[in-house]
Amino acid sequence: MALVHATVKFLLFIWAPMVFHGRLVASDAVNGTCDPGWLQFRDKCISFSSKMNYENALKYCQNIKSSLMEIDSVEKESFVASSVPDSSNVYWLGLIDLVGNDSINDHVWVQSNRSVIATGYQNWGLSNPGKASQRCVVLRNSPPYQWYDRSCDDTYYAICEKNSVKDIVASSTVGYPMSSTAGRNFV
Ligand SMILES: [Ca+2]
């Protein structure tokens, strides 16, 4: 019995770090990683700017290899809402009214060129979008956080996002050594 116990203990000692390591690698392969200073939500990296008008917000995000935020799920919106530097501030989203008539159909996400209908998620504030002259859209904690149309000349904070970096080497090692013969031979 003592020998069995010792063997089990030895195997646990050897395998535990491998299992842990395996999960870490698998998680990174799915969601990737973000540069320092960027927040991570699933496979997206998120950053906030200083105050600027809409045109400059678009340029600001482009200059740091990103795009103005697209919100296509309540989970993503909840993450952003809980991550903003100041909940009393107002934040530009990457959503614009292409036509300028307040029709929901004409609101398009600049990052993906998808209409707000196509993404299947909307969270407009009461009576919004409500002014044809206001063709840009913000996320504002009214509360709760909802979407409001605003003049593109106004100055608010941009939310930029970009895809995470996925490590090709890490991806290729998923499953090792848990399912590999080499791993068993090693033990
Ligand atoms: Ca409008």
C-alpha cells in the first residue's frame, strides 16, 4: 500500500503543474493577450482616450491600431460600463447615423460596417435616437448605461478596441502533454 501511495503522490506531483499549465495555454490560445495598459474582454483589448470630438476620436483609435468600440452584447456592455475611468463621463461609441434621419436601420457600427439591427443588440435611452442633427452615438450612465445620439462636434471620451494578440506557438501546444503519448512516457 505504501508503494501505491507513493506512486499516486508522485504522479500527482508530476501532473498537477502540467494540468495547470495546459489550461493556461488553452485560455491564452482562445482569448489571446493585450498590451500593457489595455483592458481585456474575451478576445478584445480596450482603451479609453481623453476628451475629443467624434472625428478626432475615430483618428485617435486608428492611430493606436484600433477602432471605436462596437457593442454587440449585454455582456460586453456590462464589462465596458464597469471599466470606464469615470461613470459620470460620457463616451463615444463607434456607432453613427449614416443618413441623419434617426432611423434605427441607418445606424451602422464603423468598425464592422454592420447595422445595429444586424448585431442583434441595442440599448437606446428613452426617446433616442431623437435628433436628426445628432448623428453620433455615446454611451452614458443616465443611469443605467444606455445609448444617446449627440452632435459629432461635441467632445467626449473615446473607447477604442482592437483584437487581442494570439500566440501561434501557444496555440500549437494546446493539449500537450495531457493527451500526448510523449507526456505519458515522460511520467
Ligand atoms: Ca440622431
